[in-house]
Amino acid sequence: MHISVFISRITREERVKSGTPKLGEMNNDPITFNTNLMGYPDRPGWLRYIQRTPYSDGVLYGSPTIDSVGRPSVIEITAYNRRTFETARHNLIINIMAAEDFPLPYQAEFFIKNMNVEEMLASEVLGDFLGAVKNVWQPEKLNAINITSALDRGGRVPLPINNMKEGVYVMVGADATFSSCLREVENPQNQLRCSQEMEPVITCDKKFRTQFQIDWCKISLVDKTQHVSTYQEVVRGEGILPDGGEYKPPSESLKSRDYYSDFLITLAVPSAIALVLFLILAYIMCCRREGVEKRNMQTPDIQLVHHSAIQKSTKELREMSKNREIAWPLSTLPVFHPVTGEIVPPVHPDSYDNTSMPLMQTQQNLPHQTQIPQQQTEGDFLNYFSKRQNMT
């Protein structure tokens, strides 16, 4: 087994010792690290850095690219003590050498659900995983090609419950074809179970289950030997562009264009149209009105009288609402008594006390009301009838 992934752990103890003595007076101080390529504000594109908390160690990791082979990279590591605000700097030189057996033709990428990237970068954990893969695959050469956090692949930050992990992708390469156990992922039944968000049935899963929880639906198998190269040979020419004729620049004595006429047309035409529409509307609104006299001539007289009476009544009511002390309207003038013929003044609510007035007035309360005989006995009725005959 061979690890082609660059891993460098930045421990607090080593950086504290390499710095000033004051920086290491208290080993429990929060210390953060900043890494960058010397002369540049950031690290190389293939190099990643992670530090969970100021009280944990930092880790530099990544897979070098072909462009980085043969060129030493100097990484500046700056330690900051968050309590005393002191700093210490250390340079890390990375020499990248080319491998003869790289890249390996068969590559498989596993997704481990119960690991974070810094946990997987530990040498003993990564060694255990490569050992489990080798027992399943049985190759002669097995290398760890790349290690990537699930967050760098668009994964979600897990909830802080039940010790949930982010997950990590580990790509390994080998010189032997994929084993039958790894090929079980491509089984149609397992593909169907993955589409239904169910775990596929893999016979060799028990070899990983004790320490690593593999998501077999996210495994990727790549066979480099079956990939046909699409590279086309570049046909180099003479480097001379075809003759397109002689270029003729515009003349220096160009006449300036007069935009005055265009300006007039742009303003005059819309203004004329707007003026015509305004005149038409004014003629319709002012010159085509029938008038009040013509309307009254075509309206029946009884209808005009009716509307005039309504207007007068409305005006009278409005005047009454403005001044309560004016003369009473015609509807409240004195009327004649229906029996005696005497003038009875109208009873206004303001002329008597409503609180002392009974709900039902008796015959004695009303001075000009005819007395209605009450229920009498038979003898009283005969006496009353004889009196009426004598009067006649």
C-alpha cells in the first residue's frame, strides 16, 4: 500500500516550540494557523487546510497535480495566539516527485458516512481503511489518490445531534480489475434499491462495517483502460493568416451629419398628432352639448314639477338641519280637531317633558278628545237611552 496524498499535521506543541518562548507559556491558549504559499496570499489550488477549533491541530492535505511535479513549494505557516496576540512563523517545504506507476488504471471512490476529513487523515485510520479495501479488492498495488470532505462536494453541514459526521470521499487506485464484490454495486437490483433510497445488498460490507460505514450507492468505479483518448493531433500551419485584402480606413475629411431635421421630425410629428386629438376632444366636449333648455323642452312638465318639489324639500331639510330655531315646516302647522272643529296646536317634543309623560294618556289628559262611554250595566244603559230620546 502506498499513500500518494500529501498530509501534514500542524501540531500546537511543535509550532509553539519553534516560536518565541512567550508563545508557549500556556499550552491551553487558543492558537490558530494561517497558511499560504510564499509570496502569495493563498495556498496552491491542490492544497487544502482544516482546523476545527483554536484548541485543535491543523492539517494540510491534498493531491498534487502534474503541473506541480518537480517544483518545490514553500508554505508559510503563521501561528496566532488568541490570548496574548503573539505570532510565530514557520516555513514548510514540499517537494513533489513523479511516480512511475501513477496513475493506476483502476480507481474506486468510496463515501464514508461516519468520518470527518481530519479523522480520516490520521495515518492509522487511513491505513485501516486501505487494509480493508485490499482484503476486498486483492490487488498488488493500492494507493490512496485523493481525500475530499463531503462539504467540498456540496454536502450539507450535519446537525449537532447523535455525533453525526460530515462524511468524506476517499479515492483509491489499484493495478488489478475490480473484484466481484465491488461489481455488485452495478447489479440492477442494487441500482433499483439505490433509486428507492434503500441500502443495496453487498456481501463484503461486513468487512468495513466494524469501523467504516460505506454508502454503496455513492461508490464510483472508473476503468482507465477502457477510456478512449479523444486527443487529436494538432496540425500546425505556417502561422500566417490568409490574405483578406487591403484594409481601407475611413477618410479623415468626413462631413458632419446634420441632425436638426431629424430632431424636428421626431418632435413635430407626435406634437401635431397630439394637437389634432386635443381639438377633436374639445369639439366633442364643448360644441356637441345639448344644453339645459333643450333638455327641459324634451322632458314632460309633470316630471319637472316632481323633480322641482324634491329639490325644494331637500333644500328645506338642509336648511332646517343648519338652524334649529327657524319656523316649523308646513307639516307641523296647527290642524283642526276632527270632532269639535277647534284649532289644535301641534304637539312638539320640545314643548313638554318626555320623562314625565305617560306612555298611554288617559281621556282626562287630552282636553279636546271625545269621551267614549265605558262598559255599563243594563239599567244604566236604559237610563242613558231614555235621556237621548228626551233630548231629541
